[in-house]
Amino acid sequence: MPSPRVKVSHMSRYQKKKERLERQMRDAPSSVHLDKSTSNLFRIRTNAGQCLDVHDFNEVISIDPNKKWVEVEGMTTYEKLVDATLPYGLMPSVVPELKSITVGGAVSGTGLESSSFRFGFVHETVLEMDILLPKGNVITCTPENEYRDLFFGIPNSYGTLGYILRLKIKTTPIKPYVHLVHRRFSTTSVYFEAMKKESEKKAVDFIEGIVFSPDTNVLTLSTFCDEVPYTSDYTYMNIYYRSVLARNEDYLTVRDYIWRFDTDWFWRSDLFYAQNPLVRLLLGRKRLNSVFFTKIFRWNSRLKITERINQFFGVHKEQIVQDVEVPIQHAPAFLTFLHGEINILPIMIGPVIGSPVGIARFPLFPLDPKTLYINIGFYGIRRTDYPEWHLNKLVEKKVLELHGVKMLYSNSFYDQETFWRLYGEDTYKILKQKYDPTGKLVDLYAKCVKRL
Ligand SMILES: Cc1cc2nc3c(=O)[nH]c(=O)nc-3n(C[C@H](O)[C@H](O)[C@H](O)COP(=O)(O)OP(=O)(O)OC[C@H]3O[C@@H](n4cnc5c(N)ncnc54)[C@H](O)[C@@H]3O)c2cc1C
């Protein structure tokens, strides 16, 4: 194991970069946005303003294996962060499934993963943050200090209150391998019962599921282990999400477990025919990952290539890429709705506890702290004759009806009143007035719904 230490050189580099960015922010006239190498945002903004160059805020500053935290710059991807912590026998307590998601992005955008039944959302694992304010100064926020209002207000603020430049986050000890057990259920209610039981029992390290059809629901329970009879490889020709149907158990190295969905961008690699063995072979191992797929996707969205082809052939398609949190008792009803009205498969399923400490602390993403929620993710495109965004609007209505909360990384259509009722209007307005009184950063509704 490498020796535990704080990398002083990295900290002094961070200080210099921070000062440069403070000047850049002070000089920016109005309306700024982040210029970074990767993005997992699904809504394309119409008016992005001046760029703040944050490409180089991508270093791991220090790791303390005894206290089990890691200090990292805000635009560091989880891939880089995981590579830095694994040699110390640690991983960030919650690692979103895609390599290209950055730590600051996951905190400001409510990231989660298969350890969230235990640890909650990524933001629940943060100990301290440096935040660049629109005025051009950086403040350090902790849960106890004078800036705790911002510490708790940043999750789900999507860069509308300030930008996270540095974070100290909790890590969890690992073992070298993960043993996966796949259980299949033909009845939705029994499936969620089993998921609830396992989440409460906490006997395993990771819990998640994939729904392939109304009567094919897979629950995957995974546990760290020291020794294994074999390991599978889903980084090239084999496809992870399909394996859960074909096998009852599996073994992966801890790194391959963490990135099991990255190779095929969950299953969205099908958009580029990349699940065809020949296309896979031609693309090569290096291109099979979320970084490559999101780049092509965003490039296509900007140039409107698919949109123009569809227009030419008179075809109307609706893209439905959404993640929602629904209390577990309403999850069967939400799945019935998805199967009946939305018809996109597979569906990603993950249990997440409202709060691991039993207190509601994050006002912009209010969840009942005692409730086990089910994160339900569905990503696809459907040919329809409905008016524009009809299916996405149906999803929003259903989430509201079932007392759930929708994540905001994709397109949203709520009216102002409903939006603010859901996402903490009173606290947000106070924070906005205190930390961005001149409105240099657009507000959350303008950014997430109006796409400004
Ligand atoms: C197809 C898809 C799958 C997804 N799957 C998962 C998943 O498996 N697990 C999961 O946890 N999440 C998932 N997400 C959601 C993802 O975590 C959020 O969208 C997250 O915000 C993306 O982070 P990013 O680093 O890519 O940020 P970006 O996409 O670059 O930015 C997202 C937003 O956050 C703001 N932002 C970015 N960095 C910072 C910062 N340092 N400080 C303040 N604001 C910032 C940006 O201004 C922007 O509004 C998924 C999203 C998509 C589209």
C-alpha cells in the first residue's frame, strides 16, 4: 500500500488554480458556465454565457487512509478518483456508475449508486467543500461552520449558487473482488419486498436491479471478497447487463465491478450499434466507455443530425432519459405505469435511503429521511404520434402522484409553482439572495426547465 500522506505539491497547485479562477469569475461580466472536458447532462442549454475554464481542476489532492477520506478537486472524474483510492484499499463510499461523472457534478446533481441503500446519495458522503461564489471568492463550507447553509444547499443546485472546486469525501474499505448473485423475480411486488428486506438487513455491500419485462425483474446482491474461483471481463466483447439474465452468480475485480455499466453506457451503446460483435470489435476496447458515447451523443445533439434525419422522413421520436426516486411502497405502481405508458426497457433499479443519518438536511432535494426510496432510471427513444415531450410530462405527473422526486439532469417541464414546491423554494431564494445577489448565475428553474 502506498504511504499515507497529504500531497503538498498538489495543494499548492490547487491554490494557484483557485486564485486564477477567482480572478476569472470576478472579471466575468454576467452569466457564466463551466467549460469542462466531460458532461452527463442531457438537456442542451440555449444560452450558456461566458465560459469558466475549469479543465485543470482534476487532481486528487490527498488521501488519509486512517481517517478514510480523500480530498479532490471538483472536476475530477470518478475514474481518476477511483484509480487513486483503490491502491490504498479504499473507494469513495458512493461511486456513480459512469467513469465520466465528476465529483462536483455528482454532488451538485444528486449522484447515487448500488451502495446508496447504506450511504444515501453522494452528497451525504461529503465532509467539506470549497465553493467559488459568483462574486469571485472561494469559501470553505462544512456542516458546522458559518457557511453550513450553502453546504446543505449545494446538492441539487446544479451550479446555480456557486461551483464546487474542492471536496473532502468519505471512503469505504474494499476487498480485491466482488461476488455478485443475480436473483430473478416474476412478480414486481415480491421483487420489491426482497429488495426492501435486503436493504434493511444490510448483509451485502451493494444492491441494485434491472427490470427487463413485467415478469423479468433481476435483483443483484454483491459482496466484497478476498478470493475468487474466476473473474469475468465486461470491458470488451462481453456485455454486463445481459449477463445478469444468463448467470446466477459472477465474480469481478473491484475496479471492474465499479465500472460494470460504463462499457456499454448502461445499455445505451445500442444507439451506436455497439452491441453488435463486429461493431464492438471495430470500435476496440478503448472506445467502449461512457466518455466516448457521451461525446458522440452531445455532438449529435448539437449538430441535430438525428433530428434532421427524422424530420426528413416525417418521423416523430421522443427521447426519454430520466431518473426518479419513488418511495418503495409506490415503486410497483410506478413500474406498472412505465410498462403501460412509457414502454422503455430495460429499467435500472436502485434502493436509496432518504438519509443515512435519519435527518432531512438537504432542502433542495427533500426526501423523507426515514423512507427507503427506489431510484428508477429509464433511458431510451420512442417513436410516437403524441405532441412534443408528452411522455416526459406523463412521467413528471406520475412521480408527483406517487410522492416521488425527479432528478434534474435531463429535460423538465414543471410549471414554476410546482417546481418550487418540489425543490425547496424558500431556502433556495434565501441562498440565492445571500450568495448570488446580482444573479450572475441563472436560477435553478431557468436552468433546469427553461434550459437557459
Ligand atoms: C444517461 C445518464 C446516466 C446517469 N447515470 C447516473 C448514475 O449511474 N449514477 C449517478 O449518480 N448519476 C447518474 N446520472 C446523473 C449524473 O450524476 C448527474 O447528471 C451529474 O450532475 C453529472 O455530473 P457531471 O460531472 O457529468 O456534470 P455536468 O454534466 O458537466 O454538469 C451537470 C450540472 O452540474 C453542474 N456542475 C458540474 N460540476 C459542478 C461543480 N463542480 N460545482 C457546481 N456545479 C457543477 C453543471 O453546471 C451542470 O448544471 C446520469 C445522467 C445521465 C444523463
